[in-house]
Amino acid sequence: MTTSVENPIISDRHPIRDRESVFLRVVGYCTGCGEEIYEGDDIIEIAGEMIHESRECAFDYCAEIGFAKTAGE
């Protein structure tokens, strides 16, 4: 009789490989893009607001709170 033991590091059912089986907790919403921010995501916190650590979200956030002007006018 042969008994095999599944190595969890190389298993196809390992949680790292199967992200859908891992429950990701939503901790807030990005003020830049409006998408969910999950526990463990890299964020930037400004004035109590959370935004994803990406250029697109930072630009959207700045465009939302700032005013468009021409420099020197």
C-alpha cells in the first residue's frame, strides 16, 4: 500500500496560489479611485483619507481636492 503526503508548499490548493480561497477583509475605500482597499494593501494616508499607493489614485485624489489653475496667473 502506498501512502502519499501532499506537500502544502507545492500543492495546487495552497492558499497563496488560490487567492479566491483566502478571505480578504475590506478596510476602506480609496478616495482617489473609489475601489475597495483590502487588509495588507499598500496605501497612502492623507488627512485621514486612504488612497492606493499608485500614481493614478494619487492624481485622482489631488484633482478631487485641488483647483486647476495656470501657473503664474
